Amino acid sequence: MSLPGGLKRRRVRISIGWKMFMAALAVVVISGVYVWAYVLPQMSTSLRHEKEVKTREEVDVAYGMLQFCLNLERTGLVSRGQAQTYALAALNAIRYGENKDGYFWVNDHQPVMLLEPFRPDLANTDVSNVQDARGNYIFRDMVEVAQTEGGGFYTYYWQYKDEAGHNVSKLSYVKGFEPW
């Protein structure tokens, strides 16, 4: 077959090895796109859901401890102040999770921090103006979630354990304890 200008079309022969290589490369690229676009987002969603379930379960356990201390008060075995002291001491000692890096903090509705195991400098201080690394008034927001919804998840950026200046994304489940 001739092309305009008297040029001839040259037939290119591709060996079977190259054809197999190109087919394998196409499979790898398509698989990579599938993993990147579908599998990884699904895994991320699944992991987040699992973390939410575990976090909420831990909060439910802590809530049960608060309920126990409230019952001690209601039965007259201890005063309100003693029951609250017991509750804070119990929550302060709890660590959970695979690496035991999960913990509980307690603030009231003002919000005044009553317990933060890795930031004892915040105890009994007004934390209403504390902002996370992104400028969110986290404790105001958490109080609002607890008061308006009864409880819920909140994501924020906070100091990692007792490492000042090392902020990480945190997912918390906040829940109010209305009797106190």
C-alpha cells in the first residue's frame, strides 16, 4: 500500500514476548487503578468504622463506671464529692487499645477540664478558648455535641500523649453525664 508522496507503509512486527509484556503491564496498571480508586477508600472507611465502634464501646464502659459511682452516692455510701473523686481516679487509671494509648479525659459543661491524664497542667482550668492545630475550639464543640445530641464523634488535632508540640488527629466519642 502506498501513501501520498510515494511513501510506503512499513509493517511493524511485535514479538509475542512484547505482546505478553504489554498485556501484563495493562493488567498491572488496571489493577493498580482499581486498588487506588476503590479498595483503599473502602478499607479506610472500614477501618474508621471499626475505630468508631471500639471508641464508643470504651466510652460506654467508662460511662458504666460513672454510673456505679453515682449509685454509691445515691445509696448514701459516699458523698457526691467522694463519688466524683472516685470516678475521676478510676478514669485517670484506664488505658485502652492495642498499644494502651487510649485514655479518658473529663470536662464539665463550662468547659472546665477536670481530668486530662497527659496534660495535668489543664486540670481545673477553663478550656473554652483552647483551640486545636486547625483553630477549632474543641472543648466548646465537644460540649455542644454532648448537649445537643447526647453524644457523638468529634475529630480534632491534639497533643500526642505527653509529647509537647507533637499533634495528631484524634477521633473521640463525647458523651455527657447529666447527673453531675
